[in-house]
Amino acid sequence: MNGGTMAGQIAGVEKRPSAMETLGTLVPLVPSLLAMAWLVSQAKWFWSTRPDLNFGWVVLILCCYLLWDACERGVTLEWRVRWWALAAGVAGAGLLFVVQVYQAAFGTNAASTQGLALGVLLICAANVGIAYGWRGVRLFAMPFAFILVSLPLPSLIQGLVVNGLQHRVAVIDTELLNLMGIPAQQVGSLIQLPNGTVGIDEACSGIRSLQSTVMASLFIGYLSLTRASLRVLLLVAGVLLAITGNVIRSLYLCLSAYHRGIDSISKVHDAAGWSILAFTAVGVILISWWFSRMEAVANRLAMSARREENDREEAKVGQAERTKL
């Protein structure tokens, strides 16, 4: 057997499965796919009517990509009724029943949609657990759970996050303006300037860029990094970038209002928003690239250390055998 044939066999071992094999992996997951399709039918109203959730359609596409990628990684079919999977299925069905009764009585809202999502994910966990076991649950967790970033937060949590961001941004901008010699006073989420008042509304609070950044950080981190610690660090860095970018954006709007009048804000508002979104996206990509380089270096060092340890062990064994002789 020549070297080319051997190389071809080695390459064949590492070859990703064909499209038909990937589709075959999806067949046992039909119940999960139907449950997710039903959840999408419930969530699409929010995606179409709420500007801060318009990116939900993008999340849906990314979920499909993650699902296909997970199927290409391959997982062994292990049909078995596992007790924990059965318990998850029963809990999910019960939760869906309760939420449906609630929605029939009080209508659909953010909290009930989150309840539906949790019930659907429990059903998916049961389906994957029975078909592919715990390894399958770990493999498909991200593709199915990623849709959560596109769902509306309950009003209580949404209010706390938005109000907190509005207040923090107003405080920081007021301090920065005063340091620049511009008289400014913060009143709640308003910044009073000598020639008018600039309001930090919900759109300017940074909640939209924060949601988009969380989505991007989770997606990029999952694909480019293998260590959970680095994925968490990327998420934290993305959140900090989003907050920093929004402070810069609102500060720029305040400076425009001070130098060119309050009416000038409407002319630069959208451009400033898109610029900060690009700044955040590029920042997340660069940080993930840096983390992936660090991870690669750490992996090489770990492999080198293991080889040295193996060499020392082999040397000790050889020395012991020579001593016996």
C-alpha cells in the first residue's frame, strides 16, 4: 500500500459526514423540530412588531446553522427510555399545558412566552436524551437553546435592565461632559444642557446593542472557542463593549446637541447607532480571534508538556529494565 493510499485513508477518517448522513441524524429529532417550529410561530409576533427583537429572524437562521453543524460532528444513535429524559418530557408537557391555559385566560406576554420556551426545551431534551443519550443533549444544547436570546424578557426584568442602563449612561455622560467643561446636570435619565435637554430613552439605553452583542458573543464563542472559561470571558467582554459603545454614542449626541442645537440629534442619531453597532461587532470578532490564538498556544504547550512527561516515563521504564538486566 503506497503513501498516497494511506494518506487518503487517514483523510477519510477525519472527513465530515455527507449531507444524507447529516439528514439521517436529524430524523430522530423530528419531535424536537416540530416543537421548535411551534415556538417560532409564537415568537414571530415579537420579532415582527418589536424593534429591539427584530434580530430574532437572524437568530433563527443561526440556530439552523448550529443544528446542522452539530449533526455534522456526529453522534451515535442510542435509543433507550432513560428516566431523566422521561422526567424532562413529562415536566415539559406539564409546563406547556399550564402556560397554554394561562395564555387562553390572560393572553400572550413576555413571561408566558419564556414559559413556553422552557417547556419546549424540556421536550427537546427528552427527545434528544432518548435518541442520543447525555452526549447528544450536550451536543444539541446550544442549537436548541440559542433561540432564548431572541425572546422577550419578562416585564420586570426588562424594566430593571433598561432603567439601570438609562440611569448609568446618564450618570457617566454627565460626568464626562462636566470634565470637558460643558455644564450638564443629570435628572433621572435626562441630561440638562444649557441649550436644552437630552433624554436617554429605551432605544438609547443600549438594550438593543446589548442584546445583539450577547447573541454575537455566544455564537462566535461557541464556534471559535472550546474552553468554557474563554467563552464566558468573551461574553463579558462583549457586554462591556456594548455598554462602552453606547456611552460613547450618547455622549456624541449630547455634544452634537450642545454645539449644534437639540434638533441636530435627529440627523445623527441613526448613524451614531449603526457606527457603535459596527464598533461592538468588530470588537467582539477581534477579542474572539485573540482568545482563539491564546487557546491554541495553551493547547500546544499542554501537548508539549504531555509529550515531555511521556518521554520521562519511558526513560524511567527503560532505566528500570536496564537495571534489572
